[in-house]
Amino acid sequence: DSGVTQTPKHLITATGQRVTLRCSPRSGDLSVYWYQQSLDQGLQFLIHYYNGEERAKGNILERFSAQQFPDLHSELNLSSLELGDSALYFCASSATVNTGELFFGEGSRLTVL
Amino acid sequence: AQSVTQPDIHITVSEGASLELRCNYSYGATPYLFWYVQSPGQGLQLLLKYFSGDTLVQGIKGFEAEFKRSQSSFNLRKPSVHWSDAAEYFCAVAHGGATNKLIFGTGTLLAVQP
């Protein structure tokens, strides 16, 4: 158990819909990262938040947004969903920002029909 | 741009045999290098990391990796594979600084034969 909690574990929705994925980092970790894992793209970095502020942005679509709240949990919002958004979305947290030591949750599997 | 190449998509080894998973990176300076493992239905777990110093690093579960600057490689090894090692292995690179943004390779899926 990494200590990172993601909900929901599975989500099935229709094209055009909007979903919110939630992540609770390990106790004390200020950084939260979101990654997308799909068969065709592999593991892609989406975004990094540190103590409520966006620190780095990767290949995140404009239809996607994220935020980190004062209690340090984070939410990834996916809107106007397309079939290609079906993927496993991982949240990770870390205590530091420059060592690459991430602790990953078990992921939220999104299926868009 | 940074990139990571894992040339082997799928590897099968017999239980008790030795293992080497290949990883090559492309980065201008000395990178931070990592190996993560993903068991079925699980998130990724850090096996080991290289930042600087001794080029042979030890990790968890009996794994080790060697950084070779001249070959831009960071291969993962284990002398004797156990059935529980069957998983997908990802090599990753980061450049530190203000973010832990990791660039992952495409992964190598390891199957272990009894």
C-alpha cells in the first residue's frame, strides 16, 4: 500500500460527459502528480501540483483540468469526453519535488463508451 | 528533448534464471534515472534510483541497475528471478529541478516460466 488513495477505481461513462477523479496523497506529501496510461500512448505526465499551486504541465488536453485543495487532495476533471480518453489515470505523490521518487495510487480506470 | 527507450516489449525467463532489462535514455546532462515496477492491477512502485556517485545501485526485491554514461544506458538486473517478479517494468528519467516530472519508457512486460 503506497498510501495514495484514488477514487473511483472504475468509471464507465458516455462520450460528451464530464467526470472527476479524486486523489488523496500520502500523509505529509505536498506534491501531487497526474499521469495517464493508455495502450497507444504509454505513461504520459499530465500535471504536477505542489502545495496548491501548479508546478508543471505536460501533455494535458484543454478539456482536462486539475486542482489541489488546501487539504492537499487533488481532483482531475475530464470534460467533453471522447472514446480516446479511455485510459488508466494515476495519481502520485511525493515529499520532495526534485528526486523523482513518486508514490503511485492504484489508478482510476476510465472507460468512455 | 528527454526520452527513454526500452527496446524489449516482452521478455520471458525461467524461474531461477538471471534477468537483464534494457533501458537507454537521451538527455543532455546527467539525468536522474529510475526503475519502477507495475504488478497487474496495481500502481507503480519504485525499485531503485540513480542520481550520482556509484554507478551500480541496489534496489528492493534483489534488483540492481548499472548506469553507463558512455552507452546512455541504465539496465536493470536480477541474478535469480522469482515467479512473483512477473510484472511490467518501466525505466524513467527526470531532470530534477522544480518538478518531479518523469519521462517513462514504454515498459517491458516480464513473464516468468516455472
